[in-house]
Amino acid sequence: MSALASTTVSLFRSARQSAHARRLVACLLGLIVLAVMTGPSGSNTAPVSGFTGSLFHPRVLVFIAIGLGLWGLITAQHRWGEALKRTNDNLMTLPRRMMPDRRVRLVLYAALLAVAILVPLHVNAFWQDVLVDQIGIYVLLAIGLNVVVGYAGLLDLGYIAFYAIGAYSTAFWTGALPVHPPMVLNAFWAIPFAIGTAMLSGVLIGAPTLRLRGDYLAIVTLGFGEIIQIVATNLQGVTGGSQGVIGIPHPDVNLLGIHYSWLIDPLPYYYLLLVFVVAALIAYSFLEHSRVGRAWTAIREDEVAAQSAGINVLKYKIMAFAIGASTSGFAGMLEASKISFIEPGDFTVQLSILILVLVIFGGMGSLLGAVVGAAFLQWFPWYLKEHPMFGFQDQDLYIYLGAILVLTMIFRPEGLIPSRRRKREFGLAEHGLGTADAMSGTTDPVP
Amino acid sequence: MLLQLNNVEVRYGPIRALRDVSLAVDQGEIVALLGANGAGKSTTLRTISGLVRPVSGTVFFDGKPIQRVPSHDVVALGIGHVPEGRRIFPMMTVLENLEMGAYLHRGNFSENLTRVFSLFPVLAERRKQDGGTLSGGEQQMLAIARSLMSSPRLLLFDEPSMGLAPMFVKTIFQIIREIRDEGTTILLVEQNASQALHLADRAYVLENGSIVMADRADVLLQDPRVRAAYLGEGAA
């Protein structure tokens, strides 16, 4: 014990002199705090047991090892920063460089699609549910938010509001709400209404607020997300209030001699979702490379300049906002009709932030990044749940996600699979030329 | 008259930024707008290009009132704006910047491209380079070249010499003259009054949002009040 104390003291002493030692202390302290936070909790009878239980448990060694590893990584980056960065870049752009050819890329996409089609057939029912509720829905949400944040550079912190609007309008049109629609539809035919309502509310919210820039827009959208949730909770006569809405029917289609009903089996929902994800990917990638996409890039880089180039800035911003909103609205519809039950607590601000995290992690402005980033970050906690490591506990999920994000921001700020342009933007921003993210966009006042 | 402002008043909240401003620019002229910081020079340009709406007064371009036309449509009418502080797209290449300038020309813009590359050979050399990596003077050239891509009949310059090395200032002013000689009318806002008056045909002097003097440039160059206030000479 005294040996430990004297080592600690000498570490602190050398930390005064050496940046390396200072970083080592910071890494170790950080990870030990993490160990305590994620460890067992104390109780009334033994209030410090949570503290001792995590500090004097072999588990703490794992955290110390991670801290040391982190320190090693940071030190290596300081010493061999340029070389490491190059290796890192080479590794990450390997897929891109290996498939410059359009045909090779198409084959790869086809292979990915085949995996997406086949994987759910070979996992158990629990994972099929996870694939829909946790992965598929969030991949779609990330793709939609990517248009808003990644393409147009608009920081939307209330994205989940449109998901809620999609879910509640599905509940309305299927007759599950206390207020009744002019005609009751089944959930399948509610799809266009859910998408349309979400898109319309995107336009209505966007038209006045998208004149604002950067930080202001973030605050307004944050407020909008809260308002939707509060309205859903308090407008009992319309939304069913905090108890939520039960009995939203499953979709059911009877068209051109094809008759199909979705039930509680997750697989059919998965494939319906897959169809929409693929359609969205194709449509958005087409948009990205069109005139619209070029206008978005210009707006993201410099709004004033875009305006003097003759671009109708407000129109293209609203367009991006509405596309994101309708994507979110469809996701809300699908989830509402699959689970049959929604409540205001499903639409918290944390979810908006989570989806933003998925997009940033994957690489803003990159469709492939949004898909892979969202799929990985949503899969990982469930994997940990099934294969508990280091005493993993559910309630600590966000701590681990936070750690992953911090690491991503340190070592790969442009995201997992950045778009080529975004990558350049980050490269330039590192040299102090221009800004690379939606958050710091042009915030100067108009006059 | 290609451009005419009649009794224009602009307010930013309670502040009157422009009061009763009337000015005119004829086809083929270079007209300079002088004044101290906050006199309303940039506001005048922003009013013309539709970024700011006047509370009263009219702006005529080519005989048509445009004070209610949104800014992106003003560009389509033939008014280009080289904004203050250059404002190029830093992460687009030079070529992509120029393509954005031609955004409204849906079809072929190769003719304009040839024209700006002959005006600015250095941009042709750097067409693949990111805008943000150009020097200040080159960025200003890019900003001018970009605004030329929409084939404007009237080009508004907002402080083109700001932050540039003296050598580049000369080049930029030379280029502005060339652009006029090729047939584009120019309205120029400039801090550097001496250079601007040597370049311009006529000039207006703004003070606190009002036009206090208007005359031929060579006359203003000799005016004792102008010399004292804007050309850095002691009290006359």
C-alpha cells in the first residue's frame, strides 16, 4: 500500500515537469474514475462499498490497462504523429482506393446488400428485434440526419421531433389516438401521411428558423424537440398523454392481388425497412452529386458567398430540412406500427443527440459512414450485453459511448468513413483555414 | 442609367443606416462610393443586391424596380457582388469555386471560364488547388473571377483592396479597369480613397448614411474637404 502511495506521489511530482507523465496521470485517473462510475453502487448500510468494491476488485486492472494503452496511443501520436496519421489514412481510405472503378464498387455494394438480406435469417429472434428496433431504424435516422447536418451543414438538435410526428400521425390515421381521423387507414397506407406530415412540419419549422445560422438554429431545434415531447405529454385529449398510445395496428397491404400482413415477427419489418434504406441511399447519393448537392456544399462552406453566387439559400436549406424530416417521419411510422405502442418518453432529446453522434462518428456528409457508424454504435452495446466484458452494465452504456466518441474525436475527427470533401475540410481546418463543421459555420450577423 | 437609387432609406432596427440616398450609375462607368467606417457603404451595396430591404425608396436596374427582388434573383438579373472579405469557398478547388459562380448558367460556361482564365492566368495554373490554400491576393482574384462567371452587367465591389499587399492592390485595381473596358459597369466601395478616385470616373461620399458629396473623381481629388477627410492630408 505504501509502495503504491509513494509511486503515486513520485508520479505527481514528475508530472510537474514532464508532459508525458502528466498525460499518464490524466489517463490513469480518468480510467479509474470510469471504473468507479461503472462499478457496483453503494447502499444505505455500506455507503462506500461502491467505491471500495470497484477500486479493490481485479476489474480495476482492466481499466488501468486501458488507461496505459490510451496513454501509449497519445504518446505515440505525439512522437510519430505524422507517420501514424498517414498509416491511419491509408488504412481508412483503402476501400476507396481499392475500388476506384465504378463496377468494382457496385459489386461491393451488391455484396453488402446481400449480407444485409441474409444476416437476419441466421440470427435468433432477439437479434432480429435488435436489427430492426436498434440498428435498422437508427441507420435510417442517421441517413436522414446526414442530409441535414452533413450535406447542408445545419445543426439540428431536435431531429427526433420528426420521428415523433411520424409515429403520432401513424397513430392518428390508424385510429389509435383519442381523436379520430376522417377515415381509418391501416398502418401501411398511413406511410405517405406519416412522411407527408413530418415533411410538412419540417417545412413549417424550417421556413422561419432556417434564416438563423449556426448556433441559433441549434438552439431553436433543441427547443422544438422539447416542445414536441411536452405537447405529446400534456395534450392528453389528443395524444393520450404520458400514458402513451396503445393498439397501433401492424401494417397490412392488399394491392394488385398481393396481400400481405405484418405481424409481430420482426423479419418482415426488417425487409420493409431495408427497402426504404436502400431507396433513401440511392436517392440521397443522387442528390449529393446533383445541382442541389452542390448548392448544399456552397451553403455549408459560406452562406454569404452562396447567396452572391445566386443560390436561393433558404430554399435549399428548407429542402434539406424537409428531406431529413420525412426520413425521420417514416422511421417513426415503422417503429410505431411494429411495437404498437408509443409514449412521449420514446422521444427524448437524448435520442436527437444520439443520432447526431452516430452521424459524426460515421463521418459527416458520408452515406456509407452514416450506415456503418450507426450500425456499429447501435450493435456494440447489444453485443456487450450478450457477451459481458469487464462487468459491463446496461446503465453505463453512455459512458462507454462517450469514451468511444472522445477517442474518435482525438484520433479521427473526420469520422469513421469521411466523405472525400469533408476530409479535405478537416485537413484545411487543422491548418487554420476555414471551419469544418456545422457548429462553427458562419455565425456573423447579417448587416 | 443602368442603376438608379431614389431616396432609399434602410433601417437596422432603430438605427437608420441609409437616409434618403439617391445615386446613379451609367452604363460603362466606374463609380466609387467613399466614406468612413459605418457610413453606409456596404449597406448601399447590400441594398442593391437584395440582401437588405429598404423601408422606403426605390432601386431601379435597367429601368425595372428591384428593391423587392430576392438576392438570388438579383444575380440572375445581371448584378454581381464581390462581397467584403473575399468569401471564397475555402474547401472547393479554384475550378469548383468558378463553377459555383456560374450556378445560374445551367448550360455551358466554358466561354466565361476562358475569359476569367485570360484575366487571371494564375487561377488557371491553380485550378485544382483548394481555394483556402491561395494567398490573400489570389483569393481576391478568385472572388472577382467567380462573380464574373455569372456574366454580370453591373459588378459591385466591396472593399476589394482590404488586407492586401500594396503590390496586389495595384493589380486588383488594374483588373477592375480591364473588366470595365470589357463592358461591365462597376460600383466600387473602397477605404483606399486615393486609389479609388484615380480609378473611378465619378464618386459619391457617404457620411452617417447620407450622401454629402457627389462629383467627378478628378474634381473630388482636388476638393479640400475630401483631401482632409479621406486622403490623409492635414486640415486644409
